[in-house]
Amino acid sequence: MYAVGGLTNSPVTIQVIDANSLTVTKTISFDEPDLLGIADGTYYPYAYDPASHILFVGATYVVLAINTETDTIVSVIKLGDAAWAIGLEPWELTYINAIGLVYNPHENYLYIAHLDRSFVSIYDLNEGEFLPKAISLKGFFPVSIFANSNFSKIYSLNAVSDNISVIDVSTKTIEKIIDLDAYIYQAPIKCICQAY
């Protein structure tokens, strides 16, 4: 088991726990001075590639790729590079807080939901770089993203806007916004109207 921890301005730590003995066998630390911290809130995003045994862990400024056979960090994906990929300087885009991750084995892409600015960036693991594409979620404060069973759709649950963004993976665009408020408030209003 892997338990992610840390504070806003401190090293990212991952405790490796042996599932049989239930003891911590190793602590993996990432403490580059300009890239410290885990995402604000209770977000501990991860994705896993079983073929390569790589665990991806999201943090404030980076996504760490951890080899689960050696329990070492094998690469660091810097979130600021997402800005460069779409033609912006890092200071022109609030790219921090990777709070949702989906690994797509068909493409070997990592989809990263960013809390600030509410968008999804796409990291090409084959080339080791971000695609020149940012998917605006058309919602606010994504708190979780997940894919369907064949990875044709990715869903983002957006907490502040009370909606779900449906991403079509083939086109890398938003296919639909499911407005949860409309469903919550629609039923009671209908009942009140029918009563009168």
C-alpha cells in the first residue's frame, strides 16, 4: 500500500506499507525546494499503470511517477510544463494542484485535472511531454476524475458548479455538461406545481 502525505510547503512523502505485516517499510520523499507541497484540501490523486508498475501521484506542482517494484521515483512531471505546451508562460496560467489523475493504457496518456483554472491537461508518456491541448471543464473545482471501462469517456465531478463534465477521449473535448442542480431542484418544483 502507498500512503501520500505532506503539507502545503513541505516535501511530498509516500509511505510504503507492507500489506502482510501492516508496517511501513520505506518512506519516499520528494523535496525539490521550488516544487514542494501536496494539493490543498483532501485530494490525494493517483493512477496506476499495471503493465509498467508505475504509480502516478499528484501534488501541488508535480506528478510523481513511482516504480512500485523498486519503490523509487523514476520521473517527475512538472505541471508548469502544461502552460508551455499550450503556448503560455507558466506565470500566465494557474496550473497548480493536480487533484485528479486518469491513466489511459490505450494511448499511454495521463489526464491531469487541475483544481485552479478547472482544466485537464494531457501528458504523453510516450514522448515525455504535455500535448498542446487544455480541456476546459466548463465547471469549477474539479474534485475527482475517472474513466469508463473502455476509456472512451472521462468524467470530472466539479464541486462548486455542481456539475459533471463528460470528456470525449477521441476528440479531447467536452461532450456534455451534466447539471446536477437541475435534477436536484426539478423534482420538488414539479411536485409543488402538481399539488396546486
